[in-house]
Amino acid sequence: MLDRAGAAHPTLEIRNVTKTYSVKQGLMAKPKPLTALRDVSLSLRKGEVLGLVGESGCGKSTLAKILLGLEAPTEGEVLVDGQALGSHDRLALARRIQPIFQDPYSSLNPRKSIADIVSLPLRIHGIGDAASQKQAVRDMLDVVGLPARVMNSYPSQMSGGQRQRVAIARALIIKPEVVICDEPTSALDVSVQSQILNLLGDLRREFGLTYLFISHNLAVVEHLATRVAVMYLGRIVEEAEAGDLFDAPAHPYTQALLKSVLTPEPGLGVPDTQLGMAYPNPIDPPSGCAFHPRCPKAGPVCSATAPVPVPMREGHVECHLFDPKSPLYEDTSR
């Protein structure tokens, strides 16, 4: 679909999305608001792999649920091909957008056979008869590297890596355009993670898929992503093409995340992120820039004024160090 200027709409887009929950602090205490997403805008273009990274609790999974239509934003809008998410038929939308969840141990029904699990989307959408569905399951299991004999097995009889392959087969059986991968390798052994990442890369090329790949691990995202968005306390603080971001991270938080990646180089030991205090409480976020209590480059303006997004390298960075109107801007040229 094209907009009025003739340019293609992003496949998925969120505009100025805020998501706030009401959280009880105790039996007699009044509920307090917890803002998981704060005025977030992000687009997913056809054919790309957008890596969304950040520490646990920063809002990544909330954003995924909103894009899947599982939760509604408190403010803002979600667009699919330029049209509001709510204007699309839910079944039609599910055929186009499928999830792969974090934990293959809990995302598969333990009482159903692998054939039943993988064929469920075909049955829900009324695609084919029993014979064609069985053949489609057999073919998809072969695509994800599983033998046909597992069709009659149950999740409890399979390893973690095999279960995640089943989850991938279930997501792809109805040939979606977009796959939202929410920490798809974090529950797996390190030795299996690379196999699943390579499989996802192969499937993307074979089926022309578009991925939103959510992770807290930049090393994993570097393996697959074409573009990266870094989230901190419900905000996208940096967005750039993957090569640019990994070669020269701009935001101090992105720099700290990259420093935290373990390396096989001997003698380096466990990396020090130099982030200091623990992740802030989202119910009571810091004033100004939310990252300033942990930032080694913070100045007085950081605690007083929230930074604005500054266009940079086909993306943006949200930091006073890069804002020409900020008193800290001069430091970046030294």
C-alpha cells in the first residue's frame, strides 16, 4: 500500500504509543500508575529485521503485545500498512502477523501432539482438509529441521531446541508476512541458541519474512538484525542501522550494553558495564532523562530536562550530548 506521496507504508507502525497500567502496592494502598511505554514511535519495514533491545522490564514485551493486538495502547495508534490495527479483521491479521514466544516449555500445549500443535493455525483458519493439513505439517517440520516421526510425539518428549523449532513451525505454517520474535532464544542452552538464530535467518531468506526481534542481548541481535532500536524505561533512546550502531554506538546506554557483551578473548574477564545502580523503578521514574542516575556522562541538565530525539544516521538518538541546544553538546566535539 502506498501513501499519498507514493512511498510504501511501513508494514507495522506505532505512533506516539503510551501504555500505562494501574499497579497495587499493598492491600490498603491506592493503585499507582506504571507507564510501560512512553510516547513511543517505531516502524517495521517490509523485509527487514528490526532488533529491539534493552534490559528486562524496559517495555519490550509490552510493545510486542500491542503490535499483536493482545493489548490496546493507552494513547497513540498502531498501523498495519497505514491503516489502524482495529480496522483489520482479527483472523486476517493473524494470518499476516505471527509470534514466536520466549519459552518453548510453556508456549506449547503439553497435552497435544506435535501434529496437533503445528496444524492448529490451519484448522482455525479453515485452510485445507485433514490430508492436506497433515502434509503441510510434515513439510513444515522438514523446513525447520525436524523429522516426520516427531508428529506423534508430545512436547515433554522433546528438547528445548526441538520445542522451539516446533513453535517456529506453528508460526510459519500459515505463511505470515511478519513474525514477532519475543526473546526466542533466551530460554535455550547457549549451544542451541546459534542453531535457532541460523534457522531464523535461513527462513527469513526462504520465505521473505519480516522480523521484529526482541532481546536483551545485543550479541544475539547483532547476528540477525538489519536495524536496531534500543529501549530504556519505555523510551526508544537510540535507533540506527545495525552496522552503524554496532560500529559506533552513540547513546551512553547503548555503549554500556555493548560493553556488557561477553567475549571469548582470554584475559578480559567479566565485562563491567559501569552502570552503577540497579534498573530504576518504573512506578517512580527519575526526573529529566531517565538514564541520568546511571550515566557516566550526565550533567545538571540531564536531571532537570528530558532529552528530545535528535535525527542521526538514518535514525535518532535521545541524549543531551547530541542536542545542539543543550549545554552538554560541546562535549561531543572534544
